[in-house]
Amino acid sequence: MKFVIDRFEKDYALVELPNKTLTNIPKILIPKNAKEGDVLELIIDIKETKKRKNEIQNLMDDLFND
């Protein structure tokens, strides 16, 4: 999903979503060098997701197989 930074207000970035609605995102989640008008993209990191699921499964296996 791509969204456009409309403006910054206090601790939030007001962003325009693909359906043209506006929503607030905490500034801490926005890259520090981003500015009004920049297009940002939100993606799912499939590789990292699988890695984390495997790590959690391994921890659960260790916990319940003892």
C-alpha cells in the first residue's frame, strides 16, 4: 500500500490513503527524512515474517516438549 504525506501535526503525520481518505500515523513510524508530498510504501516482509514464526514455533516446541 502506498500513501502520501499530506502534512505533519505535532506528533503525527497526516497521510492520504489510496482511497483518498486521510489518517494519522505517529511520526515515530515515518522515516526522519520524509517530508510533505513524499510517497511512502507499506509492505509485508514475507521472509522476516516466516523467520519470526519459525523462531516462535521453536520456542513453543522447547517449552512444551520438556
